[in-house]
Amino acid sequence: MNIGIGRLVKKYQHVWRYIVVGLTTVAIDVGLLYLLVQVGVPVYVAATIAFGTALLTNFTLSRVWTFGV
């Protein structure tokens, strides 16, 4: 029952990619929100723009990279 680390990583590759996509989405959402607020965009507008951008990024990366559709 000795599974090599390479086989284990390959077996759960989609899970690791899903985690990376999620963390990337959080970074984009928080980073863009911070930047927009710093340049004077109202918080509710900045939050909407940041959320929409993160949502589209997450959808695209999940579809293309995580699940390969």
C-alpha cells in the first residue's frame, strides 16, 4: 500500500488546482478592492468591481485550468 508522493499528487491534482484557483481569486478580490479604495472609488462600487472581477477570474481559471473543459 505504498503510494509514491508523485502518484498521490497526480491523483489529487484537480484538488490542488482548485485550491490554487481559490487562493488566486481571494488575492484578486482583496487586492483589487484595496487598490480601488486607495484611488478614491467608493467602497460599495469598489467591492462590486472587485467581486465581479474575481468571479469571472475564478470561473475562467476553474473551467480552463482546473477541470480542463
